[in-house]
Amino acid sequence: MAVPAFAESMAMFLGPEHAALAARLTPFVAGWSIADHDAHRAVANLREAGAFGLVVPPANVPGARVDVRGLCVARELIGYASPLADSIFAVQGLGSHPIAMTPDFPGREAILTEVASGARVCAFALTEPEAGSDVGSMQTLARRDGDAWVIDGDKLYISNAGLAHHAIVFANANPALGKKGISAFLVPTDAPGLTITRVPMSLDHPLGRLEMRGCRVPASALVGEVGHGLRLALGTLDVFRTSVGAAACGMARRALDEAKNRVRARVQFGRPLADFQLTQAAIADMATELDAARLLVYRAAWHKDRGERAAVEVAMAKMFATEAAQRIIDRAVQLFGGLGVVAGTVVEQLYREIRPLRIYEGTTEIQKLIIGGALLGPEA
């Protein structure tokens, strides 16, 4: 698989270190197969590439932050080669960033070092059966019992289930305060009272359900303070949400490349499909939407790396890139004809892989509310 060089086309938003990162990762991802669904091998591949170090701030640098543009470069490349590896990579960041945001968490540096090396795999347990976008309706509870916390509740659609060594579990430790009681806990996946079951999906990803029935963790498992959970969750999503759009761009770029190769090779009515004007128009639409999405993504990442909140820019990037990627991949399937819906075809897999990106880390509808609210709110 030839992985395209792309850092130069975003030079207005990227620095030489990002071009160097792309050059370093490209030889690794070029050897990965989109058809390889072995999650443990994906972890090993990411570890070998040194990719996990990108999801944590640089060690021993006071005030250092995750390089959001670096995350985006990595996810565009990884998403092109292996959406499975991209999902694992992204959740490694989600499941460790609350620790990175808490300087006084016991063992913080050792944990983050293990995360960066890939020795520790993480999960992020926020979503519940009846609490998705409405985090405030969370039903999972935590109560203090001597020198321990006891957690009861269910978490659903949790990525890296079966791979993770720990999950950051969000639970309400003071229900009387409503969402202000939501707190975060580092829960080892072998904690007593925790059961993890696989959730069958249309994708062969490690996704599962966490059932906690009297799940006991030490008092030191509390991340930050009681009531800090929502801040930690939203702060984590704020850092990593932009990179969702980058992953979508990687998948869309792969679909575009597959489509270009297909229409050049396939002959219909005595001519390659590439000679037909409708084919050329479809490819033009796909390429233009991809470039527009990438510009929005890297603009948002540039703002984040400057320390700006950039809520509107991030929401626009996440919304447009994931929706555009869905359209691009759909056109690729159409250009493949019947082969485009045959199981195992790259574009068929991408068609299934892209769909969750429009939902997780804030649905398209939530992004529209963020944008519209900012543009029409009192401050406008």
C-alpha cells in the first residue's frame, strides 16, 4: 500500500516537526492491512511505530500539552491504513488524558510512561445505555466505603474492551448535586465487581459493556476531586475531538485512492470508467470535499495548539470532516458498482468504518448546537 505524503499541503498550519512525524510514521503504516482485524496485533503495530507517545504530553516538561496537530497527522495516516488501529490509538488518549490533567494523581508519571510506551492500554467509560449525549442523565453511582469507593452501574459502547488495563469510569459520587456530582475513577479492568462483555457490532472492533456491581477501588482511584468528572471528561474530549475529523480524512483519502484506481482499470462500453464525464465529476466532488475537510481540521488543530478554546472551529471540523467522509466513501462504493458492497472490499469496509465517527465524541447534531449556539448566543 502506498501511503501518500500530505504534510506539505497543510504547511500553513503545520510545522517541520509535523512533516518529520509523517515521514517517520509512513513506513510503519504502509505495511498494515485494512483487512487485519486482530486488535492485539494492532496494539503491537502502534507500539512498534512509537505512536502511543503522541497521546500524552511530553514527559518532564512543565505545562506541556498534547500536540493536537501531531495527533491529527497521526490519525490521518493511521485511519488511511487501519481504522481498527486508529480507534485503539484514539481511545488510548481518551483513557489517559484525565490522568494527564491531574498533576497530583498518585503514580501519574509512571502511568503516563506506560501509556506512551504501549505497555498500558486504556479505555474511556462515559457512555451508558441511556446516557449518551446527555451526560447529565448518568445513572452510574459511586459511594465512599471506608478506604475504598464502591461503583455500581453500566457503561456501554466502550472501546478497547478486552484490551485495556484500566478504564477511566465516570460515576456520580453525589447525586444530590446532579451533574456537579459526576466524578472520575481509574478502575483496573481486573477490579472485583467489574464484568466486561463484548458487544457485537457491524465492525470487528473491541467494543464492550462494563457492568459494575459493587466494584471496589481504593480511595486513591478518584481522579481529581469529587465533582471534577464532567470537567475532566469535557476537557479530554476538547483535546481529542479535532483528531476525529483527521481520522475521517484518512479514511476518505483511502476511499478516493481506491476509487481512482478502480475507474482507471475498469472498462465499460469499450472505455475506462475514468473517461466518462460523470466519473470525473464524482472524483472532483470527492477531492474537493476532502481538501475542504482537511483545511477545517488542521485550522482547528492549529488554534488548539495555540492554547485557544476554538469551540466553533473544532465543532465545524468534526462535523464537516465526518459528514464529508461519509459522502466520499459512499461515492467510492457507487463507483465500484456491485463490487463495492462485497464483503472484504476496501471501500465496503470503509463504508462501515466511517459511520461511527459521526456519532462518537459528540454527534453531528451536538456539533451543530455548539456552532449555532455560539453564533446566535448573547455574546454574538
